[in-house]
Amino acid sequence: MSPTPLSSDIQAIFNRIAPVYDDLNQWLSLGQHQIWKRMAVKWVNPQPGDVGLDLCCGSGDLARLLAQQVQPQGKVVGVDFSSAQLAIAHHRQMTQYAHLTLEWVEGDVLNLPFEAATFDCATMGYGLRNVTDIPRCLQEIYRVLKPNARAAILDFHQPQQAWMQTFQKWYLRSVVVPVAQHYGLTDEYAYITPSLERFPRGSEQVKLAVEAGFKQATHYPIAAELMSVLVVSKVSP
Ligand SMILES: C[S@@+](CC[C@H](N)C(=O)[O-])C[C@H]1O[C@@H](n2cnc3c(N)ncnc32)[C@H](O)[C@@H]1O
């Protein structure tokens, strides 16, 4: 298995891919990522007036979907350490959904710049697989959530069935990397496969969440097991 890259390398990758990130996401998932992101938002049961957090917000897709649910009085904070991604998030908000209350914060999700018990709900899309210290990230999420809050963490998932695993490997190698190559970003996208191999499986994610303090953690494979959502809660059901 390849070693975990440095945080600064990951930051550099996401700054470099920022200009094409949204287009590639849309093409490579055939628009399906919007459905998966909506599912993640639904799982945290956001209410009007809530203060939500979207971790590793990138260009702000998931933050926007969450913000739509907490309006009119609520707000969502998107946090990411890529200034290039945040610039796009801010521009998209100003040009496409200025009516939503969103705040963009440049910061490290391993050391969140927020007080304990600040947020009513949190989402994270394709972020946990990319952080260099997953237990620390889960502890930080636990710390900043209010006592009865939930978080939903969407990411790639390695399917159980052999033929789906083969399909996923083929897709990442033969579709994602060549498409990225077209944009001059081969290395940046070739990074997905090793990051997925290193990513803890569902039961391990649940164990790490419980160790971080969550009272309840459930891992849901979705999209024919190609993706999953880890739903964590600070209170028992
Ligand atoms: C694959 S993108 C996901 C963006 C967005 N959530 C989405 O679903 O489209 C991963 C994001 O995580 C951010 N990221 C990775 N590690 C981070 C860290 N330690 N702190 C803050 N952001 C981080 C990257 O800058 C990048 O924008």
C-alpha cells in the first residue's frame, strides 16, 4: 500500500485541480454526485434556523444543499484548506445563490477554528479519505457539534462483490485517469485509487467514530456500493 501523502501535498493537489474540479465531478459521476450529496444532507436532518458545517467544502456544492435546508434564519459554514477551491465557492455563491447564508472559512479540518458545541449538523463530501489523520478529524467533528447533533460523511466505498470491485478499478484506471489526462491532471486523479485502498472499510469507520466519542455510528453503502455515507450522532437513538 502506498504511504499517506503529506497534508501540504494534498492541499497543492486541490489547489491545482480547482479550476476543473466541478466539471470533472459532473462528467465522471454522470451528475450522480448531486444525488449522493442530497442523501448525505437528508441524513443529518437539518432544520430551518440550524447552524450547519460542511467540512472539506471544496467549491461548495454540499454546503449549498445544506444551506437550502436551514433557511431562512439558519446558516452554513464551509471549511477547506484550499484557497483556490474557496475562491470558486465564494464566486459561485455570489453569482448563483447569493440569497443563501453561507460563510467560507480557510482552515484545517484536523484543527477546526471553531469553539466546541457550535454546530447543529455537519456534512463532509469526499474529505475524510483525503485527510492525513482520520481519528483526529472525527474527534474534531465530535468536538464542534452540539450535544444532540449528527454528521454525515460521504465518500467512495470499496464494494464487497468481486465484480463490482473489478468495475470500480477499471473505471478509476480506464475512465477517470484518461479524462483527467485530457485536462493535464493525470497524477492528481491517479491519486484516487491509492487513497481508496488506504481508506478504512465501513466497520473500521464505525469503530473510529465510536472511539472519537460518537454514541451512534452507522455506515451505509449507496450507489451499488460504489459510495457510502457514515452517519454519526452524539446521542443514542
Ligand atoms: C475531493 S474534494 C471534495 C470537495 C467537496 N466536498 C465535494 O464533495 O465536491 C476534497 C476537499 O478536501 C479538502 N481537504 C483535504 N484535507 C483537508 C484538511 N486537512 N483540511 C481542510 N480541507 C481539506 C481539499 O482541499 C478539497 O477541497
